[in-house]
Amino acid sequence: MTDLLNRHSFVELGARQRAKALLDTGSYRELIDPFQRVMSPWLSRQGVVPQADDGVVIAKGTLDGLPLVIAAIEGNFQGGSLGEVGGAKIAGALELAAEDNRNGVPTRAVLLLETGGVRLQEANLGLAAIADIHAAIVDLRQYQPVIGVVAGSVGCFGGMSIAAGLCSYLLVTREARLGLNGPQVIEQEAGLEEYDSRDRPFIWSLTGGEQRFNSGLADRYVADDVAQIRQQISQLLQQGLPAAQRSRQADYYLARLAALDAAPQIEPATVRDLYQGERP
Amino acid sequence: METLSFEFPAGQPPKGRALVGCVGSGDLEVLLEPGTAGTLSIQVQTSVNGAEQRWQHLFQRLFQEQTPPALNIQIHDFGATPGVVRLRLEQGFEELGHD
């Protein structure tokens, strides 16, 4: 009980509050802040109310003294969807961090991912921006770790789940979900019999943070607590680059998938056994 | 979606600016910035059509209790109830006081 009272939930914080909670006190500086009104030019035209920061907060500062840029997605605005502006903000921040590294400033990056993926109202522009984000992560991660955090409650889906997969390290909580397609999309394609998107325990058993961590697809599994999440991120930042990027181990995962018998309904334990095997 | 404009008499502009809320379901985002002395102007972009009178009454009731500072307020509303709107505005005024 005292444990519960002493906890300070990270999941309940908005994007800006999350970025502030992670950075050293007094070091927070926002780039393209909401008062600059760099908003989506596409939403109003389609009758959708825009947000002044387009749902993406870019913050620079330090974490335990290390130079850091944070890109935080606001999951409550349009499901954390990425359009032209928000996507360009994240890609630009990562590109500038890589540029910093080439100029001798060791800027690291943390991505706070609460997103359903591309914003359908901005279709191709959103997809192009997400491709830019992917390229920027791959560029920056040669110099410094790029850490993805999926805390919940939106989760991380679509093109941005690929971004999560490209990160040097991925940190998840029990609230997190990670998947290429969201539950409703899978239900629509596979049918209710196979995948009931309203069955929450079932959804979390397959795509939830605990399952992803136990399957070796995430590097840290942390409680929903600001102090613990901050401490784990700091540790990963100090650890430097991983011995091998997960996304470079495609051959290992493909070989494992090839060995899978897809005829019976797949259980969460099947996935864990499949991916855990002999770890690369 | 509708865009509405309002103007009210006001005092002096504050020093700082503030942002509260989020364009999430049943919520709104309020940006408060210093305006010209004597005038409070509000621009509302809302997902709910036909609610101009409701906004007018809400603002009137709030500002007749106390003369507001001179501000340019921009609101992005995603279907917030009058109670939520009032709470967010009061939160915004309080944040201005902190700077």
C-alpha cells in the first residue's frame, strides 16, 4: 500500500510533463514550442481541430549530466498519430542529434512512443515523415544509443512500431503494447474467432509489455513509476551502444519463424519459447 | 468544426504566457499570451458546431466576477463540457501568476 502511495505514475503524465520529468531540473528547453504555432495545415481543412504542437514535444536538456534530446508523442491527441509536422519534428530532432555527434557533441535521444502510427488524414506525408524518422534513428544509433520508451496507455503501433524496433534499447511497462497492427485492424482482417480486440487480457497476453520483454523484443521491463523509468533510462544511456542491434539480427528471427508450425492457434508461451531459444 | 471570436474588457497584460490542457476527447487546449492593455480577445476552434451562445455565456460569467488580464487566448476544443472549459481557463490564469 505505501508502495502504491509513494509511486508517481509516468503513464498518467502528458507528453510535455513526461519530458520534463526525465530531464535534469532546470535543463528543459523546448524546440518549436506550441507558441510558435507550427501546426498541421491538413487537419482544419478536414474539419478536425489541430493542436498547437501537433502532438509532438521536442525537448533538449541533460539527464544525469548527459546531453539528451527527447521526442515525446501526446497519445491523447488524435491517438498519438503522426502527420507531416509532428513527424518532421521528430525526424529533425534526431538528424540534429546525429549532426551534434559529428561535431563532437555526444547528444543521445529518447523517444516516448504513444502512437497508433501514421495519421490517416495526412496519409503519404505522414508515411514519408515516419520513413525519415527510421532513417534518422539508424544514422544516430551508430554514435549514441537511441532509447525507445513505450509506457502506455496508447501503446506503439504501425510504422512507429518499426521505429521502436530500430531503437538501440527498448523499455516497456506492463501497460505498454507493441505491435505492427493494432488489435482492431487484426480483428477486421483475421476475424473475431481468431482475434477478439475487446478481450483485453488476450490482447495484452500477446502484445503487452511483459510478453514483449519475455520474448526478448524489449530490453527493460519497468514498473509505472517516474523515478524507476528515469533511473533505467539513465543506466541505458551510460551503458553506451549495444553489442548488436536487434534489427541487425533479422536472419536469426527469420530462421526461428521458419521453424514455426502456424497451423494451431499460437499461444503467448509459443512465442516466448520461439524467440528465446538460444539467444544470439 | 467552427471558429469563433470573442472580446472582453480587460486590465493590464501579464508578463508571462501559459499553455494548459490537450486536444483530447472531452478536453481542450488553452494558449494564453499577453495582449494589448484593456482588451481580452479569445479565439475558439471547436469540434462542436452551434455552441457560440454557450461559449459567450461561459466567458461572461467568468469575467464579470473579476476583470481579467489583457490576453490573447487561443482555444482548441475537442468537445469539452462548460465545467472543463472553466477549470482549464482558471488553471491557465493561475499558471500565468507563477511566472
